[in-house]
Amino acid sequence: MTTKQEENILKPSDNLVTLTQPDSVASEAFRILRTNISLKDFDSKIKVINVISSTAKESKSTTVLNLGYVFSQLGKKVLVMDLDLRLPSIHKKLKMKNQNGITDVISKSIDFNEAVIHYTKNMDIILSGTRNPYASELIQSRAFAKVLEALRNAYDMIVIDCPPVGLVTDGVITSTLCDGTIICVASGMNDKKDLERTKDLIDQFNVNVLGIVMTRMPVGKRYYSKYGYKKYGYGYGYGYGYYGESENKKKKKEKKTKK
Ligand SMILES: Nc1ncnc2c1ncn2[C@@H]1O[C@H](COP(=O)(O)OP(=O)(O)OP(=O)(O)O)[C@@H](O)[C@H]1O
Ligand SMILES: [Mg+2]
């Protein structure tokens, strides 16, 4: 039997929770994130945002999809772009074939409209496309900057998914073409050195950091939902989160049982 509380819990399969469970605590957290970005944007200049993290699996792609969707709910025409060209995942999360995408737009000079997928009424997706061994070169090319400029004119908001900056610098390079950057930091997944390296890169590339989204954070405080106040074991800073254990805790437990 599902309790009311369980109905509000984000499960690993809920990649677009803001669409599938709009009343959940997780969805509310994404709406708060949207509000915080909008509050900072006094002159309505923030149009192109990218999402980075220090290490892998810090919830970037999930954040990109849900942030894109909540902005589209304001009536904005939104494009979500998968620019994690080495390990793309948006197509997997949305159960799509990764055919024509941004790499094809750049390398085959096709019109971006041929690669754009209309996912919901106001949200379009552009996948990473055909695997290209020259990912960094592609992102740094004039051709990419030109396409991004054309997309900027076609959309009200573009949210770009990037690889972890601790592995490749594609993400911070992309930041230089964006109006602002969001950093996902998963609780217990980084060590101080990872974060210091990210900070150095951010300073070096003069990145405009819009904010940090804490993910997988132990919350231990009460949230208000339409079902009343509840206490959640894990969540995000302002964030969505899964009810249950963090990856690190799970791994530790697995190790213990193996012993
Ligand atoms: N807040 C969260 N708590 C627990 N698990 C999460 C959370 N957000 C996402 N996940 C799960 O963790 C995995 C990684 O999430 P996601 O793909 O969004 O991260 P990522 O930073 O884009 O990873 P990568 O670096 O591989 O691109 C996915 O299986 C996702 O369902
Ligand atoms: Mg990802």
C-alpha cells in the first residue's frame, strides 16, 4: 500500500518528476530553484544557463531536465541541450534514440530545427547526437558559438547539461558562452580538493555562478506539503531528493554486509 508520504518521494526512475509528480516535495524544490534564479535576474538577461558539477553523478542531468520543465511551465519557450558529449544521458532519461543532435548540427551543418525534438508544449530538447571524438574542439568552435547564438534568438530559456568539470573542462568552457552557471554539489560525494579545483576553474574562466544546488543532502527538517508537515530523511538543500539513503551510506552498508 502506498502511504501519502511515499507518494511524495522521488524514485530513481522519476527523471522528470516535475512533470510526473507536480505535487511532490521534489517538484516544489525545483520551483523554488526557478524562483531563486528569476529573483536574481532583475534585467531578464539570464537566458542561457549551464549546469556543472565537480564529479560524476551529482544530479546535473536531472536538474537540467526539471529546471527546464519548470521554466516552461511559466509559458517560456525552453530548450534543454545535452552537451555532455562524452557520456550523454538525456536521451536515456527520456527514453529516446540519440540520433540527430548538437554534434550533427555543428559537424554536418544541418539546421538546428532538424535536430530539435518537441517534447512538451513549451519544452524542446536537443540531444548530444552522433558521437564525436573531438568534443572539446566542437564546444570551443566558432560554429558552436554561432549555433548557440541562433538558438538564443529562438528560445526564451536554454538549459545546458555539461560533463563534470573534474574530468574535462568542457563545462567551464561552455559557461563562458552562457549567462550563468549552476553548480550541483552532492552531499558526501566530493572531497575538499574536488571543490577547490572547481573553484579555481570557475575563477580562472570568470564564470558567473548563479548558485549552488545541494543534492542528496540529509535534511532532518520538516517540509510542508499539501498533505501537511512531514519529516524527510534526505533531500536537497533547496532541493529535491530521494527519500532514503545516500549513495555513500548505501555503499558502506553493502560493504559491511559483504564482510
Ligand atoms: N537527489 C538525488 N538523490 C539520489 N539520487 C539521485 C538524485 N538526483 C539524481 N539521482 C540519481 O543519480 C543518478 C545520477 O543522476 P544524474 O544523471 O542526474 O547525475 P549527473 O550529474 O548528470 O551524472 P553524470 O555525471 O553521469 O552525467 C541517476 O541515476 C539519478 O536517477
Ligand atoms: Mg549527466
